[in-house]
Amino acid sequence: MKKSEEIAEEMEELERPLDEVQVPLKVKKPRTQKQIDAFVKTNLIRQENAKLRKTAKDSLDKQNKELLDEKIITKAIALKRKQIKNQKMLELVDEEEEDKPLPIDKPLPIDKPLPVKKAPVKKAPVKRTVKVKEPEPDSDSPYSDDSDSDDDYRPPKKSLFKFL
């Protein structure tokens, strides 16, 4: 218990100097009459502008609400007309069904698969073949059996290997 009493006494000692010491407040310079008049004037202007903004916002909200109400009403009218039209159509269909009973003696048609059309068979194009005549063996020909030397070799003419 002594500890709590000691703590309480220390707290009292700490609080005392704060109460005794007073910090002097900074003294503000007083306003002039012109400053006071300007402040009052600006406050009045600010209040008037706030009222103008509020009335403008209210009028816009009112116009938007009226437009929205018109759209809702026109949509509701269109839906009601469509509903009435559909109801009349259902009544007409019901009346027609009552007047004409379904024929029972006729068999109902069975859905048959549609005949499959065959695509025409395309013939492959005919390729032209060209016969090349082989040259007759000459004594000067590089393909002759008589020549064994490589120095006399000449390649064959290109015209022999052309195809049309």
C-alpha cells in the first residue's frame, strides 16, 4: 500500500508546478473596422451563392425526376399495350381451336430425312506426255563405247532434256 501512496504523492508534486506556471497567451492584433466590414460582406456573398447553387441543383433534380417519370410512364404504357395485344391473340387462337377440332383419322406425318445430294465426281486432268527421241549413236557421241578417254567428254545438249 505504501507504493500506491508514494505514487499518488509524486503525481501531486508533478501536477502542482503545471498549475502554478502560466504561459502567457500571444496577444492578437485587433482587426480594423474595414476588415470587419469586408468579412461581413464576404460572408453575405458566400451565403447568397450557396442559396443560388442549392436552388439550381434542386431545379435540375426536379427536371431529371420529371424526365425519368415520363420515361417510366411511356415504358409502362408500351408494356401494357403489348400485354393486351398478346392477350387478344391468345383469345383468338383459343376461339379457332374450339371451332375446328383436330382430325384424328389422319396419321401425323413422320419426319423423313432429306435425300443427300451427291457431289459430281470430278475427273483428274489429263497430263500431257512428251516422248523424247534418243539420238542415234554417232562416232562423235560422248556415249559411244569406243572412247575411253575422259578428255573427250562433252555433256549432252540441253534441248534433249526439255519437256513441254
